[in-house]
Amino acid sequence: MKKANLITKAGWNALEAELRFLWKEERPMVTQAVSDAAALGDRSENAEYIYGKKRLREIDRRVRFLSKRMEVLRVVEPDLRQEGKAFFGAWLELESDDGEIQRYQLVGPDEFKISEGKISIDSPLARAMIGKQVDDEVLVPTPAGAKIWYINKISYQPFSD
């Protein structure tokens, strides 16, 4: 399945900050460390040199990935016409049949982080929620079988407890 090329403004800002940090701060620092380690002589047994070169490759790979990915991403800002319905960027409060409450934000695949309640718009749960409204009952396919969720709240701002 192809990844969605959508991202929230906050997600874009985070990727931009990571790219800037890697390119402007970490890479020059690691380059200097590799240069200093190389000046010490025998590179074959120089752990700082070997690790530094490996880290430079990792940084360069991530910088290339971020640069290419950011070229195709589209920042999506919530539209006032979406209010009351679940679309990209929405925060949802869901309740299961057994009373379990979960809160999620529907975000792009480049910014999902389950620990922060951010789920990818490409996930089965998010796909099932798109276009739904408060009080809708949603059947979500899971590996353990279908699960029913009720939508308690929808907001385009984080919920305040």
C-alpha cells in the first residue's frame, strides 16, 4: 500500500527541525570528530574513526530520505467545514464496547507515534473513522477480529483534560 503524502503543520515542522539539526549541527560535529580521529594515525583499529564514518553514512542517508520525502509531502491544515467530522488532523475520543476510552489524532505516516496518540491516516482504525461524526458506531477490522468503537468527541485542537 502506498503511503499518504499528507502531513500536519506540526509534523512538517518536526521533520524540518530534524533535517536542519542533522545537516547544520550533527554532521559538522561528526565530520570534525572523524577528521580528528584520522589525524591520530592507524585508522584500521581506531574505534572513533570507524564509528564516526558509520555515523556520517547514517546521517547522510537520513538527510537524503528527509529531503526527498519533504519534496512530495503536502501540509494539510484543518478546514472549518470539517468541524464535527473525522478527517485528517482530527483528534478523536473513542470508546469500545467494554468502556475502554482511547484518544487519537489522525496524522500522516511520517509523524505517527502511538505513545503520543498519533495514528497514521493509512491505518485500518483511521481509515474506518474518516468522514464519521460524534455518536457514530464504527466497525474496525483487527487481526483478532472486528472491533466496534463509538466516537465520543471530535476536535481539531488537542483535548484538554
